[in-house]
Amino acid sequence: MGTEVFGGRKKEGGLPKIPRSVDPRRARSLAVPAEAQADARMFMLGGDTFRALKVILDATGYDLRQARDIVYALVYDIEVPRGT
């Protein structure tokens, strides 16, 4: 019981589990503004995936699949290029 569980979606250490349809490695070729990266990472660490996705979608215009790859890459410290 030492691990906090949020809707059954957190793994040990508090990070969200990566859904099967998401591949954060694909985000390494998708540029995202630095401010949007910081905001999305903050929302993901707070457990608010929807707000994190909205930040990325609004800042980039990428599709939902790409945005999902990005938000999980950010929370797992996978390098996402900074764009303007």
C-alpha cells in the first residue's frame, strides 16, 4: 500500500502507465515549444492527461496520436525537440 494509485493508472514511483497505443519514442521527431513542454509535463505529473494533451494540441496542431506520444515522452524524460 506504499504506492499511491490514481484510478489504477499509476505505476511505482507515481508515473502514469504508458497505454499500448502510445510510443513515446516517436515524439523524438516532433518539435514542441519549450513552454508547452513544461506546461504539459506539469499537468501529466499532476495526473491531468487531458489538460496536458490540450496544451500540446493547441501549441502544435499535431493530431491526437502525436500529442499522446509527446505527453508520455515528456513525463518519462524522452528528449522532445524544442520548436517555435
